[in-house]
Amino acid sequence: MSSIPPSAPRTDLVLLLSLYAAQLAVVLIGLSLHKLGERPIATWQLSSAGVALLAAVVLLSAALVLIGRAYLKHARSTARSFGFTVAMNLVTLALVVIPLEAGLRWLSRKTPDTAVFADTVLLPRSWESATKHYRKVAQKPSWYLSFIVYDPALGWTNGPSRQSGDGLYFTSAKGLRSAQPGVVLASPKQKLRIAVVGDSMTFAQGVKFEDSWPHRLETALGSEVEVLNFGVLGYGVDQAYLKFKNEVLAWKPDAVVLGFLEHNLHRTMTVYPFINWQDWDWPFSKPRLVLEQGRLRSVNVPAIAPSEIFAVPSVTKLPFVEYDQGYKQDDWKESALDVLYVKRWLFTRFPRWSDQSVRAALDENRISLNRAILQDFIRTAKENQIVPLVVFFPIPSDVERRIKGEQTSADRALRSLDVPQVDTTPCLVKAGTVDDVYLPRDSHYSVLGNAAVVTCIAEALTPMLQQHRTAPGQPGS
């Protein structure tokens, strides 16, 4: 007589739903605790994260009760439904998590210290990965490191008599942008001299020397004027100001143009720019100016050399990192679960609570510091009988905001400054569309964009230079 086969195990639907609920509750509790961060406990109940935490704890408690009952029921019977249901739960979970994890890894792009999915930087960041990357950069320099060199006073600068790896840029014997490498620009002044300082907008990244706005400005102002381009890629307002004080003054210019864009105000607040921006693939530190009792003071001078930066064992050990407004210690804290991109994406999409009053104070500090730097730039120029001019260079998003009449951080920093100011937005708008005046997929000016900004700058400089010519003590006065 044949034996009766045991019945196939059946899924316990209540147990299965309870397992899903418990797992969801654990994820919500982890996210809520992460998002609450250092928020005072007394304010938890007023926040969405606090409500979510309470709901998740209740859900987890209820789910555990149901799971416990199912287990006890299973222990009193010979049915195999408990183990089968748990297995079903784990298989379903794997079928969801594994493809999601694989997709995140596949679609994320690598950066020196982490990865970015869409516009989300996956935290935490890895100092070990950063050091490995930048050591490789030093061994195999990119196109910009063919002419950009470490500078103890400024962080980095244009090397003398250099040519960029792509053959587009050349520097003079003194490191100014020039038509050919190694050109010796006249040190004794023969003409009315204008110096321009700033970042890549001033340097005129993306176009030849002949098409750069400083060279076009020289042509527009006539044969009696020479324009010297002291622009350096990546500079903040602070470095442009220090470049003026450390180097430009010795050239005894009659006028100096300090060009900047909105982003430069943020660069002023950094010591290690690569900490602040994922695509900043530069291995340098920079000086950091701080405002104390109305006076500017420098830290990280001389600037720490790249070889010393990436010999430091931990990001927390970097000198002066506390002065870097983009540094958050929590962004660099790693755990065992960080092997999962899913966990990193969730915890980054739901960031830790931050005190809005602190953020507002940091924003105001940025405006105050940049304003103080510009004020000292103006004062120093006037004390040396140099005509100062501040020029704002908008990127495409700035053009849109200005057309709408929206105020920017640059507007706040420039407010009430006793110096002529030029906003080149009207000239760019008049010259053509965004696609016309900017390089493709870039925020730097095209040949047409460089020609456009000259119109605004020359219009402002011409009467200022005429007044300077006729001032007492000047030639021809």
C-alpha cells in the first residue's frame, strides 16, 4: 500500500505581509533617525521625520507581534508554511533589491571620492579613494596641469612659458596669457596699461588668445592702450584679489578690472575646492581669507602642496579644513552598509536635518566676506592711483534670473560698493541667444560672447581712462 505524499507547503499571507511591513518599518526608522540627525528631541514631534519615526515604530511593533504569533502557531503544528513563507519573502526582497542595486551601480558615474547617480552625490565620500585618484592625477597630468602649477601664495597659478596640452593656451615668461609661449611683455610701461584679474572667464577659457575679450578690449581701446591678462582658471574673488596685491601692483597698471561670476563667491569660502564640488578635478588647496573684527586675515598661507594634502591619513586631519564651508564631517563617515548603493542613495536623498538659522548665517558670512575683499581691492587700487572696475560675468542660468529681475548673491555683494561696476548681461543678450554667446554644453563664452562683453567693458572704461589721463600728476595732464 503506497504512502500518501505530504501536502505542499502553503504561503501564510498574514505572515508574508507582516514580514514586508517589518522590513519597511526598519528602513523608515533608519531613514528617520538619519534625517533627524542632531535635531533637538523636543522638536521631533513637529517634524515629518519625527512623525515617520513614530509611525514606523508602531508598524514594526505590530508586525513583530504578528510574526511571533505565526511562529508559535508553526511550532505547534507539522505544517511547513512558516519556513516557506519566510523563504518567499527573502526571494521577493532579493528580486527587488538586486536589480535596483545593479541599476544604480550601472547608471552612476564615478568621481574622485564617490559616485553620482543623476544629480545625487552618493554619500559617504571616501578619502582613501580621493587620495588614490589625485596621486594618479599627479603622475599623469591632464591638459590643464600642463600649464597650471602649484603656487604657495595663491594655491595655483599659470606657469611661465607654458603651452596647454590641447595647444589652445600659451603663457608669457611671467605667466600671463599670451599669443605665444615665453613672450616677454614689456615691464617698463610704454602705454596706458590695463590689468585684468579673475578666473576662467577673465582668462577666456575655450577660445584662442586672439578671440579672448581682454585682447579684443585692447584692440577696441586703441593703440595707446595695452591690456595684460592675469586671469587664472578656477580662481575665487579672494585669489583674484591676492593676485592683484601680490603681482599686478608691481606692473604699475593705470586701471585694473576684476572679473567674477556668482560661483566665485562660493570659491572664496573654500580651502580645498575638491571637497566642495564633485567635478573639481584639481589637486590643490588655496588660501582662505577670514573676516575678523572688520579686518581680513589669511589662513593656509603658504598653501599646502598637493603632495602633502594627499599624504594625510584622514580628511579630518587636513589642516584648516574647518574653514572650508563645504566640509561636513558626516559626509565622510563610512559604515559596513555603505557597500550598498541603494542605502547610500536613500540616505543621500533624505539628508540629515540642518539648522536653517546656521545656513542663513553662513550665507550672510559669504556675502560679507566677499564684500570686504572687494572693498579692500578698491581701496588698494585707489591708494596706488589705479582706476578699479568690477565686472560681473553671468553664466546661462544667471542671464535667465536677471531677465526675470531676480536678485543674486553677486548683487548683494556688490551693493553700495564705491566703485564702477559693469554687468555684461545686457551686451550678451543683445548679441544673440544663449546658444550663440556660450560654448556648446559649457558656461564659458564663445567667440561671439567674448566680443559681446567687450562692448560693455569698453563703454565703462573709456571715460574712466580719459579722466585718469587728465588727472593731476598723470602724463598729459
